[in-house]
Amino acid sequence: MEFKTIEDLGDLNGKVAMLRADLNVPMDENFHVTNTARIDRTVPTIKTLMEKGAKVVVISHFGRPEGKGDMNNSLSHVAPELEKSLGKHVVFVDDCIGEKVEEAVKNMKADEVLLLENLRFYKEEKKGDEAFAKELVKPADVYVSDAFSTAHRAHASMVAAVKERPAAFGLLMAEEVDALSRGLNNPERPLMAIVGGSKVDTKLDLLNNLVKKVDKLVISGGMAHTFLRAKGYDAVNEANSLVQMHMLDTAKEIMATAEANNCEIILPVDVVASKEFKPMAEHMTVTLEEIPAEGWSLLDVGEKTIAAICAKLEECKTLVWNGPLGVFEMKPFDNATNKVAEKAAELTQAGKLVSVAGGGDTVSALANAGVKNKFSYISTAGGAFLEWMEGKELPGVIVLKK
């Protein structure tokens, strides 16, 4: 499937390019940005548009203001960081539609960028309102969509606005779609997916899609407990794990679908049990048959499981990863996630593996393992990445199909 890119917009010299970015970054209580990754990854698109002679007007959502003005959720707090990352003067406008915006666009200097106020100060944004979209794009000649993280939402700035002007993917959106397509839609095989998470019922759509698409599926985290119990390991119970007893039949159905589609499911063969849910708590590695009857919790997988996953990984050409293998936030229960991540990074760096990962916990886990920059691609998206993996069409992507 081909999509419109900036090159499809033609000559941009002197034109106003409205850029839908994702500047929804974390902040501390003093409104200082604590992670600039989303800002930094927006900058190449802004610079490319400016190099082509366009005047760039940046729009974004921020936080959850629920359709009304709220200074705690104002993009004015982001403007200084955008200016620093871009190396150009950023002019902030405290609205995103109306005469104030149109006047600011008219008065733009060649070497500056406009940042408009939070789109979600208007309830019409989340409703996908067409009249709001028309107002939004009034000052623009072309529209560039670069917020893949919101592409699973049919918000006004993601769909309706795109239809109002000649439009295209920004560099980040194009990069995301290309990487995810290589990871799942058109991968080099064998293809492995690693899926973690606490509960099966939150990732049903994902699991049901993956067992029909991948060659090997590692089920990890708390989800694995339900599958182990479904396979007859009665020592895995509600007292020591996150097993969902009401999902046992569903787990069996997923395993049957996997078998019918020649998808190998890889589950733990040993686990790390801990006395307490805290860092450096007393712990031991046991087989599934040796899990203590009471007083212990399952917080990670053991060395035999790690070795099995790494061995299977060596057989693969592509990896898609969403979710850690254990409670990676607490040492030493990040061990399995770290070691498998290091193996994936090693294979990627050797040119033997295309590795694509996404989701907030996954990105944090890979950063914790020290391999965040050694994967082929790390997605900035959470919900959109997950829905892509679930096989769903994303409104903000489909609207820009050629």
C-alpha cells in the first residue's frame, strides 16, 4: 500500500504548511519537559518543510483538557523545548483557530515557526467535527500529518482536516508505517512476536491476529500464567500469579488457532518466584512443577526460558515486540527482559534481524536494558502501535492512501 509523502505536495516555496505533530510529552510539576523524544522526532519534518520554503504552523494535542481551556494542559509549556530542539524561533499562539491564528500566520517571518494552542481545548477535535477541521486549516495551503501515535483515532485533525487540503505523511509518520509494515505486513520470515502484559483479556484482539500471522509467538508477563494454567500446570494459581481463571477456555482456543496456523507458541518452562513484590526481594528459580504452594509470587521467567527464546530468535529474520517478560521495573526481575533484549539487539546489529518494538512499557524496558538505540525501529506510539498489531486499519493512516 502506498501513501502520500511530502514529495507529493510539489513546490512548497512560500506556502503555509500545517503540521499535525504529537507534542504530548511528559512534564514535571513545574511544567518542565522530562522527556523530549517526541519533540526531537518531530524536528526533521519541520526542517524539511522549511528547507522547501514553507512556513510551518505546528498543531498538537496535549494532556486531557476535556474540551476546555486549561493552563495545566497548554502547549505554551512545550514551546521553549521545541525552540531549543529546532534551533529556530518558535512563536506561540494561544488558540488554534480564528482571527488571532490567521493574523499570526500573515505576520510570520521566514525563519520562525508557529506553535498553536492545544487542539483538545475544543471538544470538536475528539469528535472529528468537520466544521472545526475547516476552521483549523483555513490559514494553510497544505497539510502534513506526522502524529502516528494518534492515527488510531478519527479526530478532526487526523482525518477531517486531511481531506480539506493537499495532504501527506510527515517523515516520522512515513517512517512508522514503513517500519511496522516491514515488521508485520510484509516481513522477512521466520517472524517472531514477543507479547507481554498482565491480562489476556486486554490483548485478545492482538493474540488472535498474531497467531494467524507470525511463525513464533512468545507469550510473556502475567498473560503467560493463564496459558500455563490452561495447559494443566495447576501450581500456577490466583494466589501466586496473574492467572485469569475465566479466560482458560479462551487461552485454549488461541493455542488451537495457533496450531492450525503453524504458529509455535513459546511459554515459560521455568519461573522466578519471589517472597515479596519489591526490588531485590528473596527469590528463587523453579520449574513449573516446583512452584511453591503458597507465599511466593511469579515475577519473571528463568534462565531455561531465556535460553529457549534466544535460541528461537536466532532462527528468525524479523521480531515484533510489545510488552516485557517480567516485572522489569524492579531488579532482579528485569533479568529475562534484559537478556532477550540484548540478544535481539546483537542480532539486529549483526544484520541478521529486523527488530521493531513499541508501547510505553516496551520502550521503557528496552531503555532499561540499554538497547533502545540498537533495534531497527522503536515506535513512538502506544495505542496506535497496538491496534496496528491487532490488524486494524488506522483512520489517520488510511486517509492518506494513494
